[in-house]
Amino acid sequence: MFQRISSHRPWRALRTWLMGLSLGLSLSLVGLTAQAQGSGPIRLLVGYTPGGPADTAARIVAEKLSTELGHPVVVDNKPGAGGQIAAQALKAAPADGSVLFLSNTHTVVTVPLTVKNPGFATAKDFRTVGGVATFELALAVNPKTHAHTLKELGAWFAAHQSESSIGVPAPASSPEFVAAKVSRTFKADTVAASYRGAPPMVQDLLAGQLAAGVSSISDFQQYHQAGTLRILAVTRTTPLLPGVPSFAEAGLAGLDNTTDLLGIYAPAAMPDALVARYNTALNRVLANPEVVAKFKSYVMTPAPMTPAEQQQRLVQASAVLSTLMNESGFVPH
């Protein structure tokens, strides 16, 4: 019930009521968080082994998020099946905010499109909490190709049919579908050589056993700067690679929304107030200059956003990947 305001002191009574309402809302949020966290730390699931982009971003964010929330946030690696194991763990977790999931687009968008029974449905089982960071995909070549453009790479492949493989860090992934589009667009009769992660693929590329590869910029940047590999195009231009065109600028349109988004997800039933509190804390973390600098050193860009904006990014990525899959003839397995 609203408090009756005296006609003699209306503004003082109104101010008192508003202050009480504000305090009540604040205490409610604190109570929700305390209930969510319980006596243990908040677990931030990651579907990959330590050292990759998702794990690195999770550890950078977890440290500062612990301070913002006043409660420990610990990274819990559950690698396997392209993040499916961690995603299934989130689906089974309580919806009280004690378990969150930091995931790339591959797990929450690509896996549901390419795997018939992944054990979760992103839209049904999860809710978005906020964006964390983006990192671009890139196509790099071994200097032996003498290619400086995608068109020149297509011509090189045409003249070297015995070396017509483009390396990708995982099967049925965005890099594989990007590689297939490169092949179709520039009439290069290539096949995707799938690896178990980027490091072995990059090593074969450096050794000249592969002519080209598609992966995140961070996997190629140091070698590009050293001149041992050459990045020909990226999903979106970045000041970190001046002079390197986007795929669209290089003659390959339609890949803008294959930019990988790292975001945080929660079980679908998590309360709105708790999602809002976590989103606010996360966006404060991403505005921290120390966090911005760390992300930059790993060739990632902070991506603060609302849950609704994050959801829209997933819809856009799903539409682009569905098109690339259909064009490549990929059949879910």
C-alpha cells in the first residue's frame, strides 16, 4: 500500500517513501544475490581447456567480477565436445545464479545447428546475461603461396591441386564454413582439413604442410607480425591489423556476423532481478581500463551489452551460419 502523504509536508513524506522504496529494492537485490551464492563461490563454467580465448576471457572477468559482486567467482573448466559438456552442466544447474556459463558462439549457436542431439537448446534452456568480448576470424597463408589477396590465393590453389587444403581448428565450425565459402567464391577446389584445436593447425601452417588456415586472429597475429604467416582477410577490420581488409572488402561478402561473441549465460529460470544485477556488474568490469588492456593484449574487444542485445547477436549469427551451412551442403549429424 502507498503511504498517505500529509498535505502539510507532502514533499518530505514523498522523499521518505521514495528512499524507503529504493532501500527496499536494493536489499531485495542483495538478498537475491546472497541466496544465489550461498556459502560457496559462483562457478563460471567454460567448455574448453585452460589457455584458449574463452578460458582467458573467463579468468580476466572472474577476478574483477568477484570484486563487483563481493563474492568469489571461480572458473570451472569442463572441456569436451565443442563446449557441449559445459552447456549440459549449465542446463542441469540450479537457477539461483550460483552457476554461470561463459561461452563462445560455437557452442550456443553452431553446435545446435550442426549436431542433431546436443543435449541442450540455447533458446529454451539458457538466458543471456551479457556480452563479454568479441574476436574476429581471419584467413592466413604460408608465404610460399606468394598470395596477398584472396583472389591470388584462389589462383594458387588452382595451380597446386595437390596442396588444396585449408586448415580449420575444429570440424563443423565457423572456420570450416568460411573456408568453404572462400573455395566456392574464388573457384578453388579445396577441402577443409579439420584439427583438434588451433595450435596443431597453426604449426602445420607454419611448417608449410598447409597453404592456408582459418581461425581467430589471436592464433595468427604474432606470426603475421613476424612475417612467418600472412593474414589476408578478417571478418571485420581492426586497428590491431592495419591494412588487412575485411572479407567483404576482399570480395567475400556475408561473413560480418561470423565474428565470435563470448558471452555469459544462465539457466533459463534465473530471476530477472538477478540477471540485471549480474549484467550491471559485468558491464562495470568490461569498462575497467585494466580489463580493456588485457583483452587488447589477447586481440579481443570488450563487448558490454544488455541481455537483449546479446540475444539479438545470437539470432544474427544463427542466420548467417545457417546460410553458410546450406550453401556448403553440410548435413547435421
